[in-house]
Amino acid sequence: RKEVEQDPGPFNVPEGATVAFNCTYSNSASQSFFWYRQDCRKEPKLLMSVYSSGNEDGRFTAQLNRASQYISLLIRDSKLSDSATYLCVVNPTTGTASKLTFGTGTRLQVTL
Amino acid sequence: GAVVSQHPSRVICKSGTSVKIECRSLDFQATTMFWYRQFPKQSLMLMATSNEGSKATYEQGVEKDKFLINHASLTLSTLTVTSAHPEDSSFYICSANLAGGLSLFGEGSWLTVV
């Protein structure tokens, strides 16, 4: 079993749609969780951190379920500019020296 | 604010030559940096962990004599691809973690070996 699993997609959705991505992780001791966005031929950029209490940033909502070892990202009112690959990232600690574990990414294509 | 800067963004070199890629932390110190490579449509693959003042830790299957890593200061790590071959052509990315586990990535370096 992979340490972090994501559906690779692609998810093709029309503009304005709501889309949800899920991610599961195997290390129950993991401490910090993130969603990153990676555009084609660019580096990953932080979209948002993920907390058990859930957090929202504009059209984006992230949720962590520690019991199920499951992370989600919800995008409302999709824009063309949301087209990218979304990476689920898990860190075993909150420290600066630990290696992150990446999902393979979920590709989103928003169309007119 | 804290940024990770990588240079060069693109480089083309001839087979058999060596190429150096620099990764700098700006506005923060990074005792640990990470080097990744990414092939088209694939996930990031961790190559090595760069440790300031000591030897890098390489992932299984990564040749340490081919991918030389030097982390001589708290703000700079370098990756040198030695005796480059066309199959080394890839996107190389560095990162450093901030407190809280958040990772900042450099802009990435596209290496083409001809």
C-alpha cells in the first residue's frame, strides 16, 4: 500500500462546478498535512494546510479525519485557473528535518 | 517572507559534463534541504536529504557519486549532476521545511542533456 494515495484523475469539470478530492495516508503517527498545487512544468506551491477542525480559504475547504486517515479538498465555483495537479502531502512530524510524503497528485481540468 | 530560490531555472549541457544547481533559503536558515526529481506526468521523487555541515542522505537507488550534494552553509545547498547523460534530463526541485512542517519549494531547474 502506498503511503499516500490519491485518485490521479483527471477530473474534468465545467466552470462553476464543485469538485472534491480525497487522499488517504498510511502512517497514523503523521503530524502535519497539506494540499499543494502544481501547475504544468512548475514547482509545487502551498494551497493550504489541513487541520482536524477543517479550514476554509475562499472557495477552498480542507478537512482532516485522523480516525480514518483521510484528507479532503473541496473546491467550490471552479474557475478555469483552478486547472492544475493537486498534491496531498503528509509530514510525519512538524519539524524541519523530516521527509514529506507526496501523493501522486490529482489532475483537475476545468472547462468552459 | 521566507522563500526558497533555485538557480538556474533551465540548463542544457553536453553528455559527459557536470552541471551544478543551487538552492538558497531566503529570510530563513535551513539546516536541512531536500532534492527531488520529477519526470513528466509523474510524482516528485525524493533523491536525497541535504544536511548542513555533514553528508547528505541518499534515497535507495540514487547514486551519491553521480549526484553530489554540498550544504556548506545554512542558506545554500548545491546539487551537481556529474558526467551527465541524456537519461538525467529531468526537472530537479529543492525544498526546505519551515517550523510546523510546511515545505517551501524552489522554482525548479529543467536539465536537458544533449
